[in-house]
Amino acid sequence: MRRADGRTAGRAVGGCVAITLFLSGGPPVRLSAQDTSAIDRGVRVGIIYRPGVRPGLVVLPAKNPILDSVRAIIARDLDYSDRFELITLPGGDSLHVSAAAPAARAAPAAPRSSGRSASPSERQGGPASPGLNYPLYQALGADFAVALGVMADSALVSVHDVAAAGVRREYRAWLPPLKDPRFRLAVHRLSDRILEATLGLPGIAATRILFVMDGKVDMIDQDGADKKLASSTDHQAMSPAWGSDGRRFAYMEFWAGRGQLFVQDLATGKRGAVATTGHALDFTPAFSPDGKTLAFSRATDEGTDVYTVNIKDNCCLQRLTVGRFSDNLSPAYSPDGQRIAFVSTRAGSPQIYVMAADGTDQQLFAPFDYGATGASFAPDWSPDGQSVAFHRDVGGTYQVFVLDVRTRVVRQLTSVGRNEDPTWAPDSRHLCFVSDRAGYRQLWIVDVETGRIRSLLPQSGARLPAWSPRIPEAPASNP
């Protein structure tokens, strides 16, 4: 296949494939998140943000050591959701502001089975907790207050509606021990339930991000904690991708100069090779939404093309593109499974194209000006189906762009430093991407509505992130 310039090698594979996957370009948009200024952790950039637009929320102090950890994680999760103004209580414990422990309310024992977390018991509505100082919270600008308690091995969460001076919803969920590797994910799920109880929206706290560092695939929570190795230690790995159910992921490993695709179960860590791959250089896998099909790129002496394989039955290899010495790669399914966005060099410069899932109706997707618009790579379809993110060369450096699927309008999202390989959160509002804006390549997260940007992983060398769907409460192995 044709080699790309070294600056465009984003999702490159070995010496044979040097191709980046970034967002498409176009005129800067009315994207409120367009970033135009210096960036610090947790600082909103490129917009004038008016405090008070978002509802105020306070997470009440907790004196139990375990609850202190729970409170810290929940407060950070809700802050990173970018949907609340988190309120810090003045004077700390000197004010009598904490609610009576939710544990005072009798609740049925949380079910336990196989050592896995049970679905939280839930109660909606109810009277105010004794001692909760609603007028004070209201004066501090809080619309909601979250109180934490503990009973045996269960966490008890009360979500208070400050204006209504009552409990909006209560949850009870089994918590693993503090040192248990499942502890953080259990708390993240509580954060998502609080968001659902307050605003009626699904959260992204219980999600993880795969990425490549030092030739291996690692995994990290969306809040930047609990980094761990996900791939094998024996071979170099690249191109991580999540299944739509959040129970498994795929990636490529180098074997004797070839690219072998593997599918790995999140809960058990067991993995299996995709039988029809490994005979060539196969990379950039992408699951279909129903989980039955894996699309991927295959590089040969004649170029690179997009293939699919039935991973349920390990059969039925199908070639979707015929490049004839051009390159077609980096497939990304639409959420309904009907279309696939991909990169093609058929017009000369790599650009974002789209086709039906069976390979028919191939056409340009992200508009570009021939000879003026730079190369485009790494399409990623938003979970709501409305946008495709990618990166594009702008004046010799990569920037993240967003394509409106309905209007085909392309909008530039970033402008500071080199930015590439965007991946959508399941809320279709946050993007994780690679940027050298701090002086070296690391992972960042941006809220495309407010423009708030934060560093996810300050370590150097991270690339090719892939944001998970919401992690299921009881992951199970797939046959």
C-alpha cells in the first residue's frame, strides 16, 4: 500500500501501514467547544460560560472513611459530566448541613449472587431527611443535594430536591470492599444513577477508555484513575475497539510481520483470535452494533481495503472495497448498523467516505476542497448517529473536526497544538482525543457543548483512544 507522510501516521500499523485516523475539516463552527486559548486541567476554553445556567448540586460530607472515598469519586464524576455546578460547602463541618444518614431508613437487604454487585434497590419520592437544612442549600445555589450512608456492605444514596424540600430518589447498592478492583466501577454506577435521578439523563461515569502506550493496549476509567494493561504482554498491539454491549473489545497484535485480530472478554480477560485474520496485515477492527460482524482493514501489496467477517460463526469473510492500488481503511459503523464511514485515498488525498454496510453506494462523506483541504483520518460515529468526528491536516498539523451527518457541514473543534484520533463518549457530548498541547502527546477530554477540556492521562506517549459504551452491571462472557 501507499505510505502516508510521517505526520499522518495516527493509527499506523508497523512499517507497512502508516495512516492516521482523525476528524474531518471545514470552516470553524458555532461549536461552543471550539478551543482558542491556553488550557489547564478542568478549565473551560473558547466560550464565555455563565455560572448558574446549569443546576447546582452539593454532595454532602461523610465521616465514614469508605464514604469519603465514595463521595470523592461521585463528586468528580458529576463534575466531569459537565451538567452541574458543583457547590463547595463553606466552613466544612462547622456548619450543620449534612443530612441524617440514609442508613436510618430501613431497606431490604441487597441481593448478592456470585460475588457480583446487585442492582440497586430504588425508592422514588419521600419526605425530607431529618435535619437536612434545605434553606441553607437553596441560599448556596443548590438545586440538588446528595447524601451518602452505609449499611453493612451496601451504600445508601439519597438524592434530594432542594426546592421541593424532599427526597427525589433513594438507591441502595452493594459495594465491594475498598481494595476490590470492582469498587470504583460500582461507585461510578451510583454517579450515573444520580444523574438519571436529577436530570433524567444517562451518565458516562461507568465507562472506560482503551488506548495504546508502549506498544500495548491499556485501559483507564473515564476519570483518569485505575490504569491497567488490557492486551497480551507477548506481542505489540494496536487498534483497540469496543463492542457495542461494553462486554468485549477487539485489537490487533503483530505476529511474524502480520496483523492478527483478537476479541477479548472484559469480565474474564479471556481472548480468542479471529480465525479469518492473521494471514495478512489486518488492523483497525470495528464491531457492528449487533455484535455479529467485525469490519477491519487488510493491507496487501495491492493496497488496503475494508473487509468484514462474521465473528459469531467465525466465517464468511467479505471484501467491501476494491482499491486497485488505492487505500481504504479505518471502518466505523453507524449506530443503526446501516452504514460504514471509512478513509479512502481514491481521490488522491485521504478523505472520509461512507458506504452501505454491504459495501454498496460508496461516496464522499466529509466535503473537502481538492488541493486546499488537508488529509482526513480516523472517523468515529457518535452514538446518537448525528455526528462523525475525525482529524484533518490544517496547515501542517492535525485538528479535530465534527461532521454533521444530516447537513454534511464540517466544523473544526480544536486549534491549540496537534490534535488527533477522537473517540466519542456514549453521551455523544464528550470526546477523548490525543493532543500535544501540553508539550507532549497525551489524552484529553473535551465537552463539545461547554468547551471544558481536561487532561485524562498526563503520561506521554498515549494514542489511539477508544471510549467504551456504558459498562454493563454484570459483565458476562460471550461464546
